[in-house]
Amino acid sequence: MKRALFLGRFQPFHKGHYEVAKKLMKEYDELIIVLGSAQASDCKENPFTYDERNLMIEKCLGKKNYQIIPVDDINDDAKYVSYVEKKVPKFDAVYCGNDNARKLFREKGYETHDLRRIDCISATEVRKRILKDANWKELLPKEVVLVIEEISGVERIKELNCGVL
């Protein structure tokens, strides 16, 4: 069985993430989505909880050939890859947008792939647009927009940033 590891914080899960996940689910027997910084929430960079991010992904992808696994930050580069390996099933390739994480997996012999931002879509851009009352919904799958609205995510992001951009 060929598995891909898709590593990210998904704060929130945007159209770029969605397109990558759909592509990987077609190319691999199984996709392992690692929700990084799983312990972090209610702060500027990580406004959404693990459960909320999990819900966003499940609403978009349905019940297909993937699993979502939370991974907390350990802040120790030397131990990071082995820490992830203990949390997830064996995998063949790593896909992520974080240069340091990609480097760490590559150094351990994994096939790694860089995820370049699509049309300037990033979770940071989504959060910035929410703060500016700009069109943030166009960057997200409709299912994620609905989750954010249901959990008062716009208000939370604005409160966490105290109006500072």
C-alpha cells in the first residue's frame, strides 16, 4: 500500500489544501493528513482547534481513503521525524509547505514534495482578509466557510488580533 503524508496546520483548510488532498487521494492508496500544532488554538496563528480543523477537512473530503492524525509541536528538530513516525502508519512520501519540515524528512531519506502556494492562497492570507473584511470566502471550499460561520470563527480571529493587521 502506498501512502502519502500531507503535513500542515490547516488554519484554516483552504482551496489549495483541498486541491492537493484530492490529487493525493487519487495518486496514493491512502492519504495521511497530519494536523500539526494540534495542541495550539485560540491564538493569532492558530485560531482554530484540532476538532474544528478536523471537521473542516471531513466536510470537504467526505469519507474516502484518508485519515487525519493530530501531531503536537515538540520544538526539537532532531526528534521531530521519529516523533511523527511513531504517530502515523508507514508512509512513502511527504508533502508540505514548510521548508524546515521538508528538509528534516528529506534528511531521513523520505521522498519530499514542496507545496507551492496556488494563486497566493495561504491560511495566513485567509486570516488577513478576515481582519480586513475583504473577500476571504473565495479562498475556501464552501464547506469550510460554513464551519467558520457556525463556530463564529470570524469574530474569534478578530478578537485574537485585537484589530491589529
